[in-house]
Amino acid sequence: MAISFKIIMLATLIVLSVLAGGCFMLIDSPPPSDEWYNKGLSAKNDKEAFSWFSKAAEAGYPPARRKLAKMYEEGEYVQQNYAEAIKYYAEPAYFDDLYSQLHLGLCYIESNEDNIRAFAWLTIAAVKGDDMARKKSDEIVLQMSPDQINEANELIKGIRVLIYLKCRNFSYGICPSF
């Protein structure tokens, strides 16, 4: 009797999957994000490359998120858009990716959006040894009021905690040392 119940449940799941257009997966498998990213690298034209990078980035593939962010930052394949670049650099930056941290700060500067966030991300990258981040954070701090500097320092503390927690939860305990 137990075997027939299992067969009925499996058949029900298959039918539901077909009715849902294949959205219901019996096995939880990650999307082939790295394959999509590689298809973007070997694409025949800009539109196709952008499409594959976007698909992999939306699935959360870190190299694709950085690539898409860089495309928006530099206007490669798409119109330059710092807000979109910031969106795609943010997640890898919170996962302690130095390149994303540096470029997130640079995008905040270029967009004239937020000197406090720019200073915070550049300082985090500078502490890790990035010379460009150190130079840019030294330049931007001269444009900030003491209250803005204090706010940025509080933001840095919060970002560092989030980086630590994300790394701890997703990197099996391998976290940055601050």
C-alpha cells in the first residue's frame, strides 16, 4: 500500500509540474548560471552577450553580476547607467569581493548620488589594500562635513558586520578578518 501511495504522489507531482509549465521541479538543482555566463562570453553579438549575462546575473552568479555591473558602469553593450551598475555590484560587494567594493564606491562618485556610501565602500576597499580606493577615499573625504564622515564611519561598521555575516553563512566559516 505504501508503494502505491508513493507512486500516486510522484505522478501527481509530475502532472503538477507539467501543468505549471515545468516551474515545479522535483529535484532542487541550481540553474546553469555558469553555462549562461560562458555563452555570454562567446556570444556572436552585443545583444546576445548582454542577454546571457543578464540571465546568469539574475540567477545570482557572482561573475555575471560583476560583468553586468561593469557593462552598465562603462556603457558596454548598453547605455551607461550607474544606478544599474550599483544594483549589480552591491551583492558581490557584500560578499567581500574587492573589485565590486571598489567599483561600487566609484559608481556612487560618478553618479553624484551619495558621497557617504562612496566613501564607505572605498574605505572598505582601501583597508584591504587597494591603492585606487585609498586615493579616491582621500579625495572624497575632503568634500565631506564632520557629520557626514561620522555617518560614513557608522555605515562602514554596519557593512563590515553584514559582510562577516554573509560570508559566515555562505562560505562555511571562511570570513574576512577586520
